[in-house]
Amino acid sequence: MSDDTERAAQLLREHRESIDRLDAILVYTLAERFKHTQAVGKLKAEHALPPSDPAREGRQIERLEWLANEADLDPEFAKKFLNFIISEVIRHHEKLQN
């Protein structure tokens, strides 16, 4: 194996290790987020509040698009990601209302 190939293999391992760490951070961050949204859902159910809040959801999407631009992440991807999360949260909130 040439020095260039060995260096490329080492860099690949380092990138993959970083990706693995970041994937773990994403999973634990999402779990923490859902703990809070579950608490919100319980409060909404206890006080007969609607499971979704379109005004807040709109503000959150705008905020995420801004953050995505700041982070040099495709804002459309960020928007789709947040919309997916919001739909899951609403689904959980609706279950609590039944």
C-alpha cells in the first residue's frame, strides 16, 4: 500500500469515527427533544389544548431555516427534517388526547 493510500484510509477511518459520534449525538438529542415534547403533549391533553400549534410550528420552521443557512446546511433539507419531527410530535399528542 502506498503512503497516499494509507493516508487516505486513515482519513476515511477518522471521518467515519466522527460520523459515528455525530450519529450518537443526533439520536440522544432527538430522544431528549421527544421527552420534552411528550411532556408538552401531556400538558395539552390535561388542559384540552389542541395537539398542534400552527403558528409556533411556522416560527420553528423559519428559525430552523435561518439556523440552517448560518450552518451552511441546505435549508430545504432542514425544513423537511423539522416537518417530519413536527408530524411525529403531533401524532404523539393526538394519541394522548384519545
